[in-house]
Amino acid sequence: MRATKNKAPNPTELIDWLNDEGLVELDWDFPEEGDLIAAGLDSMAVMQLVVAVEDFFGVELTPDNLTRTNLESPRKLAALIASKMS
Amino acid sequence: MIADHGRFDVVVIGGGSAGMAAAITAARSGARTILIERHGYAGGMGTASLVHSFCGLYLLRREPGAVIANPGFCGEIEQRMSAATGIGPQRMGRLDVLPQHPVEFVRIADEMLAAEPMLETLFHAEVCGIERDADEWRISLTHRTDCTRLASSSIVDASGDAVVAAWLGRECAVAPAEKLQRPAYVFGVRCAAAIDEAARLRISGRLCEGIREGLLPPEALGLTFRASGRLGEVFGTLDLTGNMNGRDFDPLDASCLSGLEFTGRQVAAAVVRYLAGHDATWSDSYISHWPARAGIRESRRWVGEYVLTGEDLLESRHFDDEIALATWPMEMRETAKGPKLRFPTEDLPAGIPLRCLKPAGIDRLFVAGRCISADHEAQASIRVMGTCFATGEAAGRAAAG
Ligand SMILES: Cc1cc2nc3c(=O)[nH]c(=O)nc-3n(C[C@H](O)[C@H](O)[C@H](O)COP(=O)(O)OP(=O)(O)OC[C@H]3O[C@@H](n4cnc5c(N)ncnc54)[C@H](O)[C@@H]3O)c2cc1C
């Protein structure tokens, strides 16, 4: 499922989007609750994530947003992006 | 004036992880050996460029516990380094890595080199030419304005850049500019803050903010901080594209390398200044250590009797004449956006044949380290220091034999 520009993604769309952007390599069946940080979303990838989120979804993630709780899983990250958009 | 430095059984060019292993092993095998290194200390990228972990020392495995893949020199280095740092192998998924400190590495290398009665180590000398004359090699060195000659029966090219191939006009390989593994600039920071996961994520956010505000250059996106293992000390690693002034990355070009040095320092200084002003835990931080040179992951490689391929590693192939095991996954760094790891199909090592250390059709010449005969993909595994020690050891033994 493709994420749409400037529209809050659901967790599955977010997984595809993370792959498309080359931010982290996730299997097609990566679970919505899967651990993104363990899957390779390291500190450098997180910076690229911030840039890409700003570009695609039009929201700025701040240093305070970048906690393990917020980035932990596609579900949590999708929720973070959605909350910033509303 | 051209001075004569005498005749040796083995000359090792370059004292990085591969060259020091080669020189010590050749000397231990009874060969009269000389190691020539242009810097004032050995260790290469592991000291002069502040690369601070030994990868490739251990087998790839799911079970807990680190197992040395190539006993011998690697085991010796592992013991000395963990005794110095008090830190053992660290598990990351299926990989074990030994954190190493460049300052300790310099001292350990000094001790090991000085302990060999058959070995002379010459720092501050750069090999600048090689010829084959009847049955011996003639080597020219420069140091200051002097030129020195020496002769030897065998040579080990542990220069990292296959310099001997260039002088002899022999076949070598360089990946296309856009595929070369990207370089990086590593620097030391004095910083009281702990670098744990939460701090790393927060710092990532701060750097993005600094870039957004126009206070930091976009290159700062290539930065990672890691604890050095010493209290209050952190290493920053800045991955760069290496493209300089509109020209593609060329690891063998002095202008390109100069651009890398300038850019690395500029970005590092801007980031540390910014963090000191914008993150309470970094307020007293400052840069404590520049590298002697920017880090180069890949440059020119030899083409030997056999070219190790990425497929050999994926399939964990073995060879009758193998001299070491390659255990590190292929760590692709073709962009400045972090690594992409390619693991073998099964979690098993592949063999590195002696033929990869032997340039085709040239007697008594051996290669070790990151410029052995391997394709671009295989080089992404065999360049790690654990494997460089092992190919160095094998080249030293072969050259002495
Ligand atoms: C940024 C970066 C991060 C890395 N991360 C890791 C990691 O985490 N773990 C890991 O194991 N590996 C890592 N690597 C790879 C590893 O550091 C290198 O591939 C390895 O150190 C190469 O060893 P070497 O002995 O083949 O060459 P080098 O270390 O390059 O040594 C070559 C030596 O030869 C000398 N020399 C060259 N030409 C001459 C000459 N003509 N005369 C005299 N002396 C000469 C040089 O001064 C140098 O000391 C990294 C590399 C980089 C750049």
C-alpha cells in the first residue's frame, strides 16, 4: 500500500514508505508492532527519517519527539506522524 | 645522495592492521624483515583514522558467545586489546565486535613490533618506487629530502591502496566512482554526557533542527556518535559522499582527499559547537582529537591469481588453498546514509584462498589487507581489521617461506 503525500499514513503504508525511502530494510511481512530500532533504524537513519517525514508528510519531528517509545514500531511512528498532522 | 639501507628477506610496505601482522609473522618465521610506514605509528585506519572497533574477528553465529574465526595473530590482538580497555566482545544481533581504542592500538603495535629481533620498523619513510632486478626487489624510500634504497627477496604490499601494482604497471581494479564505498571522517570529542540510545536519538533530532535552522551544513546528516569506552570521551563518525567541488569521489587523488579533510573538520567543529550551545548535557564538550587522515574504506585493489567474489561469500565457499576465513557480512556503504549489510545465505564463513594474496605472474610478491584480490562486493567484507590481521599473517608467512 502506498502512502499519500501530506496524508497521515497507516502502519502498513508506513512500512512500505520506510522501505521506499531506503530508511531501513523491512521484510514485506514486518509486523506493525515490530521493533524498528532493532531492524536497523539507527541514529543516522533517524536523521534521514526526520528529513523525509518533513518532505513527504509536511511535519517537523522535534528532538523531544525522537524517543524510543515514539519510534519503536510502525504503529507508534504512524501515530506520531498523525498526531503532528492533526 | 642515495643511501643504501641494506638487504632483507621481506619488505612490508605499510604498517596498518595487515602490514603489522605480516611483518611480525615474517620476522617470527625467521626472515630478516623491515616494515616501512609513512606515519609515526602503526595501525593504519585503526589508529591514524580513529576507526575504533575490530570487526571480523569472530564467527557469525546465533548462539551466544564470541568465537575467534582465525586463531593466531587475531587471538593475540584480541587478548592484548581487551586487557588494555577492559572491554570484551560486544554482541550486535548475530555479530560480535571488539571495541578498540586507537591510543591503545598504537601502544600495543609498538610493543609487538619492538619485541621481534628479526624485525626493523622504519616510520616516517614512504616507499616511492619498486623495480625487479634479476632475483631481487629494489625498493626506493623517501624521508625528508633523502632517498634510500634497499633490496629484498620478497615484498608484501599492505599499503591499502595497492601502490605496488601502480608502480609495476600491473593489473588492478577500482570500482566506478558512484559505487566506491564512501569515506568517513572520525574525530574524538570530550563530552561528559552518556551516549546511550535515548541520547543518540535526541542528538539526531538536535542535528536535524540545526540543519533546518541553517546553523549546520546538511553533511551533518552523516554523523553518528559512539562512546569510546573511556569516561567522558566519544567518537564522532561522519560519513561523507567524497564528491568534492563538483568532482566524483577519488580516494587516490590528493585534491579530493584534501577536500575531505577540510569538510570533515568543518562539519565536526560546527556540530560540536552547535551541540555545546543547544544541548544541556553537551555544554562543556569540545573536540579533543583529530585523525591524522580521513578514513578510506575502498580504493584500488590488486587483481590476483583468484578474485574473491561476493557470490563466494554469499555461498560460504571454501578453497583448497584457503589461508583465512571471512566472517563479516558485506557491509555496503555506497551512500553516506549508513550501512546495508549483506549476510551469507547460511550463517557460515567463506574461505580466502592464498591466490587472492598473489598477484598473477609475479614471483615473491604478496598482498594483504583491504587491497587483496577481491571484487567490490567481497572487499566490503574482507576490508575489516579482523580479516586484515588474518590476511596479513598469511602474507607474512608466505613471504618468509
Ligand atoms: C570510516 C571507517 C570505518 C570503518 N569501520 C570499521 C570497523 O568498525 N571495524 C573494522 O574492523 N574495520 C572498519 N573499517 C575498515 C578498516 O578500518 C580498514 O579497511 C583496515 O584498517 C585496512 O587495513 P590495511 O592494513 O589493509 O590498510 P590501512 O589501515 O589503510 O594501512 C595502510 C598503511 O600503509 C601505509 N602506507 C601506504 N602507502 C605507503 C607507502 N608508500 N609507504 C609507507 N607507508 C605506506 C599507510 O600510512 C597506512 O598506515 C572502517 C574503515 C573506515 C574508513
